[in-house]
Amino acid sequence: MGNIFYTNTAVVVCLLIVMFCSSGNSLADVREAELFEKAYEYYINYNPGKALETFNLFQQQFPDSSALYSVLFWRAKTLMQLKRSEEAAMGFRKLREVFPESSYSLFAEKEGRLT
């Protein structure tokens, strides 16, 4: 379990660095990174209700985000924590359809089979 946590945390940190460095560092970009980090923190701290709420807010505020594939993945994982398997499976399918080349697509396919 510890290895998964550190691997996931490393992925999130890398994603935040890429988002922040590649986007010109505007205030909106900082808000985007902060909102993603907050949602992910809720997820890893087993607060799925707040995580889902925050991932949904991210999608509403940043529908064209370069991190949207990551948000879709972690939102679906959050739905799994909430035992909302059908919605989670739909989220994983959406990720694979919209972002088939993303690094999360393979994980989404695997997770989708588990729901």
C-alpha cells in the first residue's frame, strides 16, 4: 500500500509541475493546480465525498485543462471508493474514448474491468 501511495503522489507532483511550468504561470493555472491537488488530497485521505465534489468543480471550471485526463481517472477512482461502480465504469470508458493516448488510458481499461 505504501508503494502505491508514493507512486500516486509522485505522479500528481509531476503533473502539477508540468501544468505549472508549461502554461505560462497565470493565476488561473495556479488555481487549476491547487484545485487538482486539493481533490487528490481528499481522495488519498479517504474523503471521497469531498474529492468527488472537488473533481466535479475542476471539470466545471477547467473543461479544457491539459490535466483533464487525470481528473477523469481520479474522479472514477473516487466513485469506486463511494461504491458507485456503474458510474465509475462509465468514467473509465469516457477517459479511454476521449483520451485514448493518455498514460491513464491503460489503467482506466484495467480499472474498468474491476468495477
